[in-house]
Amino acid sequence: MKPTLLFLTLVLTMLTACSSLDSRTRKLQLGMNREQVVKLLGSDYTVAGARKEADGSAIEILRFGEKGTDEVFAYFRNGQLVQWGDQKLLENAPPGK
């Protein structure tokens, strides 16, 4: 009986964490800075990539959530949020200027 209770607790915790990240992404707004996004989504993230564009713009990509689950990627240009979403959504987005 105890293993069943432990399993149910674990499942409910995982579901709450996933829906929690989803509900927080609804509060994102374009133009937020990195600190605002991290404050909203939490400090449990990894830097998925970064580069410097030919025009000198700094690009940084943060990945929130567990790899392979409901990941949310936040894309920053010069420290400002310019897009976010899951990887498949962003791969099919039209290119920026």
C-alpha cells in the first residue's frame, strides 16, 4: 500500500510541475529582460546556446524544464526576450529579420 501512495504522490508532483511551467509561460511578454524571465520561470534552466550575429547582436537561448519533457525555450536578442516556445514550434516559425 505504501508504494502505491508514494507512486501517486510522485505522479501528482510531476503533473503539477509541468502545468506550473505552462501557466507561468502564459505570463511571458516580448521585450522582457533575462532577469524578469528567470524570475517568472525559475532558476532551473540551462543555457542551450549563444552566439554573436554579424551585426553585433548577442543571441542567447535558455531551456526551462527537463530535457525531453515539456521544455520551453526562451530566445533573447541583446538581453530582450524575442520569442519563446517548445522546440518544434520554434523550428517551424518564420525567420526573423
